[in-house]
Amino acid sequence: MRTGNEPVTARSALRTRLWLSVWGLVWATFGTAAFSLVGRPGWAAACGALWLVVTIDMAMIIRHIRQGPHYQPGRDVPPYRPPDGGPPHPGPPRHRHP
């Protein structure tokens, strides 16, 4: 059931994001090293920048995981309750006549 407040109560699969970040970190590290050895400083810098972004993202993910069930709910944490009253009920259809 959609309640209209999904952006406020959205939850992210943080452990999945963490493993995807680890995968990206491995490839960014490999790319930085490989392009440095081959003599492509532009591509090495791009991979290095990506490496930095992935590292910052991993730090944020780990921080959210450590903050507890508000950010990473387990099986025993119920979902957020929908707002009281629910979505407004539309009135009767209105017909426009020219």
C-alpha cells in the first residue's frame, strides 16, 4: 500500500549496498594500479577519483549500519506505520462542459 510518504520512510538495503561498494572499490583500486603501470595518468586519475567516491560511500553505509535498526531494520523490526487518516479520498468525478 502506498501512503505518499515513501521518500521520508524509505529504507535501503545497506548490506547489499556495502557489498556493491566493496566490489566497486576492488575494481577502482585495480583500475588505478593498472592504468598507472601502463602509463595512462588520465585514466588512473579517473579511477582514483572513483576510488575516493566509493570509499566515502562505504564510510556512510557503515555509519548507517552502526546506527542501528532505524537505518537497517532486521526481521523483528516492523515497518513504519502509515500516517493516520490515509490518503485523501477523491470526491465525485467532475465533468467540464465547454
